[in-house]
Amino acid sequence: QDAFNQLTDQSIADLDDKQFDSRDAELVAYKLQQNHTIITLSLGKNSIGPEGAQAIAYPLKHNHTLTTLNLYDNDIGDQGAEAIADALKSNQTLTRLFLRFNHITDQGAQAIADALKHNKTLTTLDVAYNSIFNQGAQAIADALKHNQTLTTLGFDSHLAQFEAAQAIADALEYNRTLTTLDLTHNNTADEEALGIADASKYNETNTNAQLQCNQTATALNVERRYMAAEGAQATADALKHNQTLTTLNLRYNNTADPEDQAIADTRKETETPASLPVSSNRASHKAIQVIDSALEHDQTTKTLNPGNNNIPDQRVNAIADAPNDNPTLSTINHRYYNIVRDGPKTIAHAVQRSQMLKALNLGYTNRSDQGAQAIADALKDNHTLTTLDLSSNEVTAEGAQAIADALKHNQTLTTLGLGYNNIDVQGAQAIADALKHNRTLTTLNIAHNNIADEGAMAMVDALQQNETLTHVDLGENNISFEGVEFMGVALKHNQTLIALNLECNAVGAEGTEAIAAALKFNHTLTTLDLSTDRITSEGAQAIADALKHNQTLTTLGLGYNNIGDQGAQAIADALKHNRTLTTLNVGHNNISVQGAEAIAHALRRNKTLSALNLRSNEIGDQGSQTICDGLKHNRTLSILNLEHNRIGHQGAESIADALKDNQTLTCLLLKYNSVADKGAQSIGYALKYNYTLTTLDLSSTQVAAEGAETIADGLKHNQTLMTLNLGYNNIADKGAQSIADALKKNHTLTTLDLSCIEVAAEGAERIADGLKHNRTLTTLCLENNSIGGQGAQAIADALKHNHTLTTLYLRSNELAVVGAQAMADALKYNQTLTTLNLILNHIADEGAQAIADALKHNQTLITLGLGYNNIGDQGAQAIADALKHNQTLTTLYLEFNNIGDQGAQAIADALKHNRTLTTLVLQCNKVSDQIAEAIADALEHNETLTNRNVT
């Protein structure tokens, strides 16, 4: 009744998630006729169906106030869409209409399109995530030629084929009002991209004019459309003529040399786009050269991200010259890339000359002291760089001393990353001495550098004088309580530090007491990590006492210590008084029922804690029950980790009961408990009523088929859960069938883990049937089951129809040759799968040959796992031949097979031609030393492979 009261005299009615059905919609419609002030009505995520939509449509014809209507996820279908469309012909006020996730097909889309030809007010229309194909898309496209008001159209995830894309493209030539078109994740490739920018390959009408002639579109989103060379070339040509587009998103397509050349040429001729995101596009050295050439003319690009592309070492000059050619470029991200020879000096020289570069990321580039010294020299003259990351670069004390000397002169650097190097005590002392003089650095990471107590003491001395440093990471540095005691002294007086990481040191009770004493006086620290620091109950009590006085700490990490029940009780008592802590980690601390009871009582009174980690303690059913009793009263906790806590079905039942009442918890982790069927049934029932949980982990909880059936029933009604892990249970085929049936009706789940649940062919067939109907699942894990060749054939057939799944794990499933052949056939048709794991499936040479043949045709797969598969030389030769043709695969696992010299030589030869593979794992095969040298020689010619293991 309270919900309906919003419709009486309010202007905005938010009726989302009210479990309304068609009868409720009829009452809403009646209220709508009476209300003369309402401007926004939101009925998202209900179940009003076609009849409810028809009821809402009637008052729309006469209403003169409503401007926004949201019917998101209501299963209104074509009948409901037709009713709404008919109302649009008469309505004169509605400007925004949201109809995504409603099972609307071409029939409903055609009705909406007809309405757009008559409607004069609608500016925003969202019909995403329905089942609109060619006919419906063509109808909407035709309407766009006549409609003069629509400015924003959401058309993503419609699986549009070439004809539909061609129709939309043609409409853009005539339409003069549309400014935003969202085609994200349409699971289409070049053929359809050409329909938007250049259809000349398929007919003689050059539809480049769609962007060339259109003078209104300002934003075009084609991210994740699997566009390759021709699509990018056409887009680039159109951009040369278009004068209005300001935002173009091409991330996660398959662009490489020719198309990067095209986009780069466009940068020379247009002055509108302000950013150029080309990451994860497999750009090679030629691409980087042409982008660099374009940047010489470009005056707007501010960020260049060549990271995770296939840029050979000798082409680093192109990246280094970019800041000098382009006066606006401010960021270069070169993380995870092996720079060799004079690369560091070249980049350092560019840093020295640049007048605009603000961020340089060279982490994990294997540069050691030589690179650090070169960069350090550049810092003395550079006056713009604010962020520098040299993490994991084998930098020793010598390199750290050079950086430290530069910090004394540099006046702009604010963030410095030196973690996971080997700077030792001397390096830390040099950095600390520099901090006494430096007045700009705010963030410093020197974790995992073995600086020991002497280095820590030097840092403490610096903190007492430094007035700018806010974030310091000293984790894993072999610091004992002596070094930490000095740190405590510094914290009492320091007024700037807000985050301190001391994890994995030997802090102990004495060190903890020193830190705790400092917290009573410190008024700036918000984040403190003392995990794995040998803290007992005595230390926890000291921290707890400090929390009663401290008014700033928001995040506290005490995981992997031994605080026990006494420590937990002390912390819990502090939570009753503390008003700032939002995140607490006390996992792995030997906490039992008594500690859990204390924490539960604290949850009733605490008003700030949002994340609580109790993983790997021993709270049991009784402790779980008390925690859940606290949850019924708590209104802030959103993340709760109770993994590995000896919780049985009784504890799970308490958790389920709490889920019915709790309105804040979004993530619940119950892995490694004994929930069993009774507990799972309770949780499954609770899912029908819970409207907040998005992540649920029930892996390794002794759930069988009966429990899975109830979970599945909950999924049919639940509207929020996105991630579900049921792995390592005894669900078997019967339980898998129930989950599969739920997939047909569920519209929110994106990740499903069914690893090691004893599924065979029958269960796989039902899961495959579910995939044919499901439109949201993107990741499916079926590892360590026994689906066999028959089950693989069913899954493969589903992949030909499914257009959303991007990641599929089938490791250790007894697929054999038959299963591999089926998956190979699916790869020829599927256009969305990017990751496929077939490790440990005995596919042998014949299966590998089938997969290899598919790779010649597939244009989306990026990662392929074929390790442990008894693949010999014949299979390796077939894969090698495929690598000469494939343009998308970047990661290939072939470890622990039977590949000999012939197969390895073939792969080596293929690598001389392949320009996309970046990671190749060939370890533990039967390759002789002589052929290993041949592979090494091939790697000298290959300009893209950056990670390889052939030993």
C-alpha cells in the first residue's frame, strides 16, 4: 500500500522490485489516470507481463504529465510492446522510454518503429537485451529516417546481422536528430561493422556516407564488436569527413596493422576525438609507427596505452617520440612489456624532453639498474611527470640510490612504485634521505624489498620530517618489532599519512602495541594492514583499545594472525563504540563461537562496517546463528566472508533466514562449509525473497541434487544474483538439469561455476539446452566433470546459437577426439567466445588438427588451452599452419604433450610469420636441444611473442 501511495500526489514514483504482477499493474494504471502531477514512473524488475503493459498503455494515451516510463525487465513481450507502441502514437508528453530485457522480438520492434514515425516527443528509447533481429532492426532503422525527435537509441546486445547493420547505417544518412547510438556487445564482426561505416565490400553502394554525411552524432560506441581490418578502415575513412563525433570507443576489437594505420591517418585530419584507446587490440610495430606518425599531427590525444599489444622491442622509439611529437600527450602505459637494449635510455630521453607527460608506467619490464638510472637522470630535468612505476624490475640499491638522488631535485613526482625489487637496506636509506628534501611525493611503494629494520628506521626518520607522503607500502620487508616500534613513534606525530601497509612482517605483540598507542593520537591514518604479522590476542586487545579512541581509521587488516576469541571479543567491543571503520579482516585467526557471538552483538550496534572477513575460523553452526541474528538488525554490512568455518546445515538455515530480512548484503561467501542439501534448500528458498545479493559462493559445501534443485528454483525468481559458484559438490546430472532449466528463465546471472560436480553427458545436454535460450551468461566453468564426447557435442551445438558466452572452461572432461571435433566445428560459427580451455581431454593429434582447422576461420578466440592432451608432431604441425593464418589468438598452452622435433620446428617456422601470439607455453614436450635453439632463433624474428616457456 505504501508503494501505491506514491501514485497519489507525488511527481516521481519508484516502484522497482516490488514483485508486482499484472493485477498490480492494473491498479497502477488506475492511479495513473487519477494523478495529474506524476512525471516519472519506474516499474523495473517486476513481472507485470503483457497484460500489465496493456493496462499501463491505456492511460498513456490520455496522460499529459508523464515524461519518463521505465518498464525494464517485466516480460511484456510483443503484445505488451505493441500496446505501448500504440499509446505512443497518441501520447504527447513522454520523452524517455526504457524497455530492455522484455523478450520483445521483431514483431514488437516493428510496432515500436511504426509508433516512432508518428510520435513527436520521445527523445530516448532503450530496447536493448531483447530478441530483435533483422526485420525488427530494419523497421526501427526505417523509422529513424522519418523521426525528428529521437536523440538517444540503445540498441546493444541485439545480435544484429549484416542486413540490420546496413539498415541502421543507411538511416544515419537521413536522420538529423540522433546524437547517441549504442551498439555495444552486438556480437558482430567486420561484416556488420562495414554496415555502419563502409558496406562497399558487399554491395556497390558506398555507405561511408553514413558517418560522412551525418552531422549530428556525437557518440558512437562499438566496443567489443569484434571489428577487424575492414571495419576499422571504413570507420577511419568516415571520420575524415565527419565533423561532429567527439567520442569513439573501439576497445576490445581485433584491429591490427592496416586498420590502425587507417585510424592513425584519421587523427591527422580530424580535430574532434580527444582520446585514443587502442589497448587490447593486438597492434604490432607497424601499427605503433603509424600511430606515432599520426600523433605528430594530432593536437588532442592525451593518453596512449600500448600496453598488452604486440610491439617489438626495436620499435620502442615510436612510443618514446610520441610525447615530443604530440604536445598534449600526458600518459604512457608500458606495463608488462620486455624492453631491451637501449629502450630505457630512449624512453628516459623522451621523458627528459617532454613538456606534457605526466604518467609513465614501466612496471614488469625487466629493466634493472640500468633503466632506473636512465629514468632517474631524466627526472632531474623533467618538470611534468607525476607518476612513475618501476615495480618488479630487478632494481637494486644502486638503482634506488639514483632514483633517490633524482627525488631531491625533482619537484613534480607524486607517485613512485618500486615494489618487488631488491633495493635492500642501502636503497631504502637513500630513498628515505631523499624524502627529507622532497616536497611533492605523496605515494611510495617499496614492498618486498628486504629493507629490514635498518631500512624501516630510516623511513621512520624521514616520516618525522616529511609533510607530503600520504600512502606508504612497506609489506614483506623482513621488518621486526624493533623497526615497527620506531614506526609507531613516527605515527604519533605524522599528520599526513593516510595509508600504511605493514603486512607480512614480524610485528609481534610489542610492535602491535606501539602501532596501537600511535593510533590513539594519530588523526589522519585511514587504512592499516597488519595481516600475517604474528599478532596474538594481546596485540588485538591493544588495537581494540585504540579503535575506541581513533576517529579516522576506515580499513583494518588483521588476517592470518592468531588473535583468538579474546582478541575477537576485544575488537568486537571496540566496534560498538567506533564510528569510522568500514572494512575489517580477521580471517585465519582461530576465532570460535565465543568470538563470533561478540562480533554478532557488535553488528547490532555498529552503523558503519560494510565488509567483514571471518574466513577460516571455527565459528560453527552456533557462531553462524549468532552472526545471522546480528545481520537481521544490521543495516550497513554488504560483504560477508564465512568460508571454511565448520558451518553445517543448521548454520546455513540461519543464514537463509537472515537473507529474507537483510536488505544490504550483496556478497556472501560460504565455501568449504558443510551446508549440504538442507542448508542449500533454505538458501535457495531465500533467493526468491532477497533483492540485494549479487554474489553467492557455495562451492565445496556438500550440496547434492536436491539442494541444487531448490537453488535453481530460486534462480527462476531471483532478479539480482550475477555470480553463482556451485563447484566441487555432488550435484550430478539431476542437479545440473535443474540449474540448466533455471538458465532459460533467469535474466541476471553472468558467471556460473559448475566445476567438479559429477556431471556426465546427460547433464551437459541439458546445460547446452539452457545456453540456447539464455541471454546473459558470459562465463561458464564445467572443469573436472565427465561430459565426454557426447556432452561436448551438445555444448558445441549450443555455441552455434548462443551469442553471449565469452569464456568456457572444459578442462578434464574426457572429450577425446569426438569432443574436440565438435568444439572445432562450433568455433567456425561462434563469434563471441574469447577463452576456451580444453586442457586434459585426450584429444590427441586428430582432435588438435580439427581445432587447428577451426582457428583458420575463427576471428574471436584469444586464449586457447590444449595442454596435457597427448598431442604429437602431426597435431603440432596442424596448429603451426593455423598460426600462419589466425589473426586473433594471443595465448596458446601446449604444455605436457608429446610434441617432438618435427612439431616444434613447424611451430618455430610459424612464429616467423605470426604477428598476434604473445604467450606460448610448450614446456615438458619432447623437443631436442637442437630444435630448442631453432625455436629461439625463430623468436628473434618474431616481433610479438613476449612470454614463452619451451623448456
